[in-house]
Amino acid sequence: MASIFARIAAGEIPSYKVAADDRFFAFLDINPVAKGHVLVIPRAEVDYIFDLDDDTLAGLYLFAKRVARALKAAIPCRKVGMAVLGLEVPHAHIHLVPMQSEGDMDFRREKLQLTAEEMQAIASSIAAHFE
Ligand code: AMP
């Protein structure tokens, strides 16, 4: 069966979509460490990011760069941090997190509780800046 993230990219499971093209998809992390925490994934179903073929890996990072620019325009922050964990969901993904301080990249800390309306507003704002 397809991974949860593959099903999100296919539109079978709802998400707060931020950006997409034929090969990549970006959406809000449902348990954000900071406002605007985004996940960027390839549509290709590969668990470990460093098992992606070179072209897909390079494309994923270039797509993440465009998302990070939109993120920084939408959410005031010092910089957008990037992390790859992948210990929970077996589908390659990059975390993008708008940072005010390095604590914003602490994935062990308590996650934010945002309403569906807040999540949708954040996703729409990032999507509006994506080019
Ligand atoms: P990791 O695999 O360790 O990088 O963590 C997976 C991340 O995916 C976590 O930050 C989760 O909050 C996030 N996550 C899991 N399921 C969903 C979902 N259905 N929609 C959005 N984010 C998710």
C-alpha cells in the first residue's frame, strides 16, 4: 500500500497544500515545531532520502529552495532552517522551518496547537508567494 505521504501527494488524503508540480509536493506538517513548518516530498515513493536517484534528489532540493523563498516571504523569520529526519514516516521528506532562534529546530519540543483555520491561512499565504 502507498505511504501516507504518497497518498497525500496523490490527493487521496487531505493536507494543507503549499506547492506542487508533477514530481514534488509541499504541505504543512500537521504537528508543527513552528508556524509555517513545511514538508517537501518527491511523489516517487522512496523511504530514505539518500536512496533517491541523483536527479530526483537534486530536484527535491531545488523545489525546496523555491518553497523556502515563499515561506520566508509569508512568515517573518531570520532564516528558513532545513532538516531531514525520516524516523517516523517512511517516505523521503525535507522539513523546512521558519526560524527565529535555534530552538525552533528542536524537534523534541512540544508542538504547536493551531486551528484548522490558522493552518489553512498559513498554507494559503505560503502558496500565494510560491513562484
Ligand atoms: P519524521 O519522519 O521523523 O521526519 O517525522 C514525520 C513528520 O511528519 C512529523 O513531523 C509529523 O508531524 C509529520 N506528519 C505525519 N503525518 C502527517 C500528515 N498526515 N500530514 C502532515 N504531516 C504529517
